[in-house]
Amino acid sequence: MSPKDLREPLPTEGSRRMTIEGSTMVNRPIEDMFDCVASGKFMQQVISPSWLRKNALTPAPQLRQISEGAMGVGTKFRQNVGASDRPLEVIVEVVAYQQPTTFAFEVTRGLNVTKIKYVFQSTSDGTRVTLKVRTRRETGLGRVLGPIIFLVAPRGRLDEQRLRQSLAERC
């Protein structure tokens, strides 16, 4: 083994990263799409575990704003998930808020940190919505990608039809 090989982390060590991105056209004004996506309700739907969203007997835990003021860069939210004997705190922080073109937030759940970024571009047909999801963790993906992973097509690209359907259902 060369000295260079000794300096590089082993494949099982360090931070793992994954980026998924894609875009779709939505026949709605850019302002409407931005306002929908840049809401606490939308973020809760995105980050709540899918098994909780489908279980009528166990409602998804509330995403509560823990910072003061209106939605913008630096706004923080908290959600407690998991069993009462093994609670897990999820922290969500808005990291980009440029109305009506860019909205991004980071979700920290244990060792998982996922950045979810939406970029909106007005077109003659409505709004082009681009979604980029980047996650990093010490070992693999976090549960936060569960609601988004179904959108993924091979090679880290989002399926345009599924992204459009997801936005239509939530907005």
C-alpha cells in the first residue's frame, strides 16, 4: 500500500453523500408554487416518515417552529419522532429563501443531514420546478429521504412525472 492509500479514508469510513435532482413543469404561477413549497405544512409532509403519513391511527408528529419571526433564512423547526422510550429529534432549518425563485432547507436527524432545495423558474407554460436533494451521513442514507426516494430513477435523476404528481398532491 502506498502512503497516498494510507491517507485516504476507507470506503466504509467518513461521510457518505448522495445527490438526487430533477425537474418538471407545473401549470401554475411561480408565486403559487413557491408559497406552497415554502410552508411548514409542505415541509412536514416531505420530512415525515411515509409509514406515519399512511397510518390514520398514528398522526404524523407536528413540525413546530422554534425560532421567532416570519419564514426566511434561519427559521428553525423541530419535530420529535419515534417511540417515547426512544425519541429522535429532527431539526429543520431554512437555508435559502429568495421569493419566488429559491427555497431550501436542511433536515438534521441524528447523523443524517439532508438539504432539500427547490428552484422555480417562470415559463410561458407555468413554472419549471427543479428539486435537488443532497444527503450526507456517516453510514448510508437517512430516513428523511423516504418520501422522496420513490421519485428516483436510475443514476440519481428524479422521475419528472412522479415529481409533478407529488407537487400536485401537496400544492
